[in-house]
Amino acid sequence: MMCRGFLEKGFSWLTEIVWRVWCVVMFESGVYIVRLPRRVVEEAVKRGFDIESLVVESVMERLGMDPREEALVHLELAERFFEEAREYIEKGDAVQASEKLYKVAEECIKALSKRFEVPELKEVRRRGKWDTWLLGMAATSLAEMLGEERIGLAWAKAYDIHVWGFHEAKYGLREVKHALPHIEWLLRYTKERLSTDS
């Protein structure tokens, strides 16, 4: 994680930004904001956790949600990230659009993985988090299980723009827009599979 290196080097301005991470849980009745203590955020970042994913996964686990319900939560996140990606594309921000499109694919892979119980879930549960390599392996498992090679191709496109569009900031809007239909297909496919296989 990029933040970890900055925190270890003592960049207090970044520590302060990380400290101000807010968890926003939205319901029809309103927005609930939880401010996480600094030590919790720093420890999560140090261990390589994505704060939002950590909170969502922890709450779902604590609630004892059914894997099918968890899959729908991941789908909802994917849909939100897709809308955010489109907004960033409209603004001309290739870096943030790249990250949001990657998050769409990540949430789709998680949703399908939970719905179809891919073997990688055992390692995710053991480690307490999804790592990128586990998402890639899950995408391959899903492509094989569901007979749909485009799952792996969409994941590869998402990972490509995540690295070169977000982390390295080398890709522009052209590359992001080229990846968009692949990731949009994955989102539609995930929605279809979750609704037809209920």
C-alpha cells in the first residue's frame, strides 16, 4: 500500500488524512457516520487493509449474513463505484476513474465468489482479507466454474488500469475508456447471475 510507506516515514500530514477517514453507512432513513480511532486506522493501513472493505466485511461477518446477501452487498458497492467512475471520466480524471473501475471489478469478483463459493474463499477467511492475488485466482476459478472466460479478461483489464492508471498514473482517459466496456460487462453479468441464481 502506498500509505504504509508514508506512515512509516513519519509524514504527519498523511497520518492526519488517514486519521480523518470516515465510515459512511447509508440507509434510506439517513447517513450514519462513524469516526474510526487513529490507532485502528494506522494499524489497518500498516497491515495492508482497505478501510472500507474492512468495515463492510467485519459488519457482514458480525451480522452473520448469508453469503447470498453478502454477494448483494458487494454488488451494491460495485454499482456505486461504477457511477463514481463515470463521474470521474466526465471530469477528465483518469487516475480516480481507474481506481473506481478497479473497485467495480473487485466487488464483482467478491460477489460472484461468495455466491458460488470459490475455493479461494477458504484462504480469504484464513487471512482475514482479500489480496489482489486471491482476487485474480478467484476470477480464474469463476471463469472455469461458470464457463465464462470474459470474467478473467475483465479482471485483467481492471488490474491493468489499477496499476498503470491509478498507482503509476501513466494511463490517460483513452486507456480508461478502453477498459470501461469490459468492466461494465462484468457488472451486468454479476447482476444477472445474482438475480437468476437466487
